[in-house]
Amino acid sequence: MDFYLKKVALKIITLGILIVTNTLYGQAKKPTIMILPSDNWCEQRYFMTEFDNQGLKQKVPNYKQAFQEDTELALVISKIGSLMIDRGFPLKDAAQELKSIEIRNAEDNMTVSASSGSHISESPLDKLKNKSKADIIIQIWWKLTKTENGRVVTFILDAYDPYTSKLIASSSGSGLPNKNDILAVLLQNAVLSNIEPFTAQLQSHFDDMFNNGREITLTIKKWDNWDINLENEVAGEDIISHIYKWLQKNTVRGKFNMSSVSENKILFEQVRIPIYDAYNNSLDAYMFGKGLQKYLKATPFNFEVKLMTRGLGDAILVLGEK
């Protein structure tokens, strides 16, 4: 009898473990995504604008113009977005984010440096990334071709990490000829046949971030008029060692790569930071850099530290003054 009861108890425990495992798997956190037309799509349709990047002219997609003037874009993104939502991926609405940015632009245009009179310099895409804080940006390109059997749509989906701009997933293909459906439906059907491997790549990338941290770049510099360099000692150790130890304590599993180091500059690459802060807000390079800035401004250093960023994934600290 005891043997029988033990077998029953073991089956109940095993069943409980399976239920818990399946529940946790079903509730696995999904990355938030935002869908945009690709640069090439915008270029082909002349939805581009020039951006002054610190004196250099740079062409970038004009997403606002694209959403306002292209009659198919919003419906296409809605159809592709519905496929992602069906698979549990939270979606950020790019068109709504762009409207919010318009309000910020008005404020930024009134913001100038107190010392030089310079305006804030930020690319339109950086503004969109900073506002949306999406975990993944998906860019879509498509082309419609007429054949004897009907219209055929060809597409390319590329997914990027907005913090590093690295390509993390890609899918392409063509749909079946069709004479009746509108473009958005043709595209949705074409993508549907290729969606599972694509979403698996997205989830794999996010799982890696969740377990090993989000990747950013961190640069430490000094002003040339500062009479201290990074090899000077403070409290028995040089500044480089202090910063190195701070990173060991504050990165995920102490993962980072000190790519170059000198008395004037340290470059840390592949710095793995938590995805979320203590308040469950998305953590970016700026907020991570704020922690190091606070550390270097406190005793025993008492340094003046200027913090700057390039996009979401690149923080620069300049020691000596603000």
C-alpha cells in the first residue's frame, strides 16, 4: 500500500511541476516591438529628409511624412503588427510616438546651451528610439509585382536592436499570386508563411538579453584642461581600477570588455546592463551612466562629470568639468 501511495504522490508532484513549467513558459516575458518602413522603402518613395549631424548633412527617413502621405503604410503596419500581437509581442504604435515627438521638438527648439548657444543635436530616429523605448525595431520593405496570374508581393523583414543597431532577425519571401486582395492582406499572408522562424529569432535575442543583460557602449574621457588623468591614484588605486571595479559590481554577471585604455580615455564595449531598473522601467545607457556619474561625483573622488549619450546604447562620461 505504501508503495502505491508513493507512486500516486510522485505522479501528482510530476504533474504539478509540468503545470508550473507550462504556466511560466506561457507567461515568458516578450520584447516590445515597433514596426517602421525600411530606409530603402522610404528612399524609393522620396520620404527622406536631411539632418544636420554636427555639421555633416545626413539623409534619414521622414517617418512623419510617410505616415501622412502614403495611404497603404498604416494598414500594412497594422496587419503585420496583428501577426506579432497574436504571438504575444507587445506593439508600440510608431505613428502615435511620432505625434508625441512633435510636442518635444517644439520644446527642444527653444532649448539652447547657456555657454555656447548651441541647440540640442539628435537624429529623428534617435528621438523615436528614446521616446518609444522599444526592445526591438522591425523594418519592413515590400514590392508589388503584377503577373498574368495576379499580383505578387515580395517582402523583407529586418529586426534590429535599437541600443546597438545590430541586426538580430531577418525574413524574406513572396506571396502567392492573387487578383482580389488588397496589398495589406497580400503582405500579411506572405509574411504569415515565414513568421515563425522570424519570431523565434526575436525571442531568442530577447531571452539572451533577459539572462545576460542588454548590450551598450561606455566611454570615459577627460577634458584636456583637467590637471588629473585616469592613471592618477585616488584612495590607493588609480581611477581606471576604480571604474573597472564599479563595472564588475553593476553589470550583469560582470560582463563587459575594456577595448582600449589610456591615461585620457577608456572604451568599454559589450557592456551588459540589466534590462530594467529597480522600478521595472527600461534601463538605457544614459540611466546606467548616471549611476557611474554619481559614483565619481561622490567621496573620495568628488569629480565634476559631464554625461552625454548617442542614442539609447552609447554613454560618454567626460571628467573634469561640466
